[in-house]
Amino acid sequence: MKFNREKLEGLLKVAETEGIFNKAVAGFILPDGSREVLTLNTPEKTVFDIASLTKVCPTSTLALSYILEGSLSVDTKVIDYIPELQTNYREDIRVFHLLTHSLDYRVPMKTLRTLPAEGILDALYTYQFEKAPGADFNYGNPASVLLGIILQRLKGKDLQQQGRERFFIPLGMTRSGWDPLTRDWNPIPKSEISPTEICSFRGREICGEIHDESAWVLRKLFPVGSAGMFSCVPDLLNFVQMILNDGISAECPQDATGCVKKGARVAPAGILKMVSENAFALPSASKYSSAKDACTALGWELNSEKFMGTHVSPRTFGKTGFTGASIVADPDQGAAVVLLSNFTYPHREANADRIHAFRAKLSDAFFE
């Protein structure tokens, strides 16, 4: 692998010309552990709403850490922590189904955005499934919302607190977290945050507040496990490199207080294996799933050509975010690419086809 700066910068400029985005930061972890960052019309530390990257940073990675430590299990019944759950199959729903998005929620959460926060939760708690848990892979927000609630009740701390204590402070992720404009620690000036959309639903430009409408409503109760995190590329590179190092920190900004030294353990050993193998192929999965052809890691997407391209190994894990964010990390090559962009600005597109195609091109150009 050879880092081709000219080619990668060219891809960003073509994307701008084609109107896919006009602000972006792309960060790269090379096999030797070094890093490169490319920018398009914005500084490299620009903070973006990372949308569904929240599902992995920090939500599912917190859950996997607790599973490895023994305080949680894929076998844990969801009703043990959310007794309010009154769906059919309530006795059968496990943490496994939340981490693999194999619950048959067929309700787009954007259709619930006009409800109060309690109403959104009630809709999830009383939903009637057509298929049993584990029957199909069915990616969506509800599973991550429920997982976030479980983690909050497990530890007695919200996701913001858990994320900071476990990952953000130790890894020097000083610009990462929910509520960047208003939090009482290291608030981010609005001028350093990329706007996400001129929103017709809220009737204003969205900048520094959660773009996802249902997560924006639910934030009145707690930080949501499905969306709402803000971060920058340098912070996310620290996070991804820690996972590629199987829980060991790589580097940390010298001016970050509370961060651990390079080589310190941040997440339990075994975290890399959990995010880079097909959860549906594990022997234990047969207890909870009949989706034999499904492919996803616990909490992370796995080997998805749609946005990862064709030059990565089958163990490659990653995630995308609606706003134009993505992570692609290949353990076999010890390399990764993180992209943050303003794909949804000024207005969202009808689908993610163009940003997926760009993500795949960027990945192929880097991993070739």
C-alpha cells in the first residue's frame, strides 16, 4: 500500500465539482501506524455531526467492552433492563439482536419525530413484530436506541459520561461528544462546527444540534445510542486505531488532559476479533438467529462492498452516517480511512447512492 495524496485529493475535488459535498476531511491510518489527513474547504479539526457513527462510537463499542469484561452478555434479555418493553417476543429478545440489528422493527423512526420523547419510546416498546427476533438482518435506529438505554441502566451513567470516561478522555478525543455548543466541558464554537442541513422540519439551519429528528427529540431524556454524537477526524482516528490495536491506545494530543500514554489499554483484549468476524456465523448465534445468509459484526458493519470498495479484506469493519460520515478499517492491512463531510448540506438527497459510490472510490484508491 502506498499513500497517493494527489489521487485522493483529486477524488475530493471531483466530489465537490459533482456537488456531493463541498466540505470534507478525510483521515488515513497507514499500516505502519502513521497518519495522513486531507481537507476540502475546512480545517482538519472541524467538528461534524457523525450521525449513525454514534452507533459504534461509542454505543456498540461500549457494549462490547462490557461483554468482554463480563458485566453484560449477548445472551442478556432486553427486558432484564427494559421491563417496559411490551412487544410480542419480549421474552426472546437478547442483546445479540440489538448488536446485530436483527429485530423486525419496520417503522422508520423519522415517522415518529412529531411525537414527544416519551411517545417515541412507547412506540418502540409496544411495537408488534411480524417476524421473530433473529429472522432477518434489519438495520435501523430502534435497536441502537434500546442498546443505549440498557447501557445507561447497566452503569447508572448516560452515554455521554460513559463515552468520555471509557474512550474520549483516555484517547484525547477532546472535541467529541453530544451537545457541542452547550455542554459544560470543552464546548465547541459554532464557527468550528459544520452545518448539516437547512431543515424544513425545524425551519432553520441545523448546526451543532442533532440532525436526526427522532434522536433530537429523545435527547430531551438522554443521549441516544443511535445518533447525536459530534466529532472530528483526528479524534476518530484515535478511536479507530485503538480498535485496530485490539484496545491499545496509539497516540494522544500533548495538550489533552487525562489521556493515557501510547500503548495503554483502553478497551479489553478481544475487541478487534468481535468487530471483524461475522456474528451470524458464530456457533452461539444459532440460539438466537435463523438468518444464515446475513453478514454483520457485533455492532459494526462487516465487509460491505457498497461503501468499503473491493480492495479490502473480508474482516474489514466499518460504519456509515447519514450526514456523510464513514469509517472503513481493515485489520489485515492495519489501515483505515475516516471520512466526514457535509453531504446533507444544504439539503439531503433522495438516497445515499452518490455518497456510497464516493466512499467506495475513496476506499479503493487508498487500499489498492
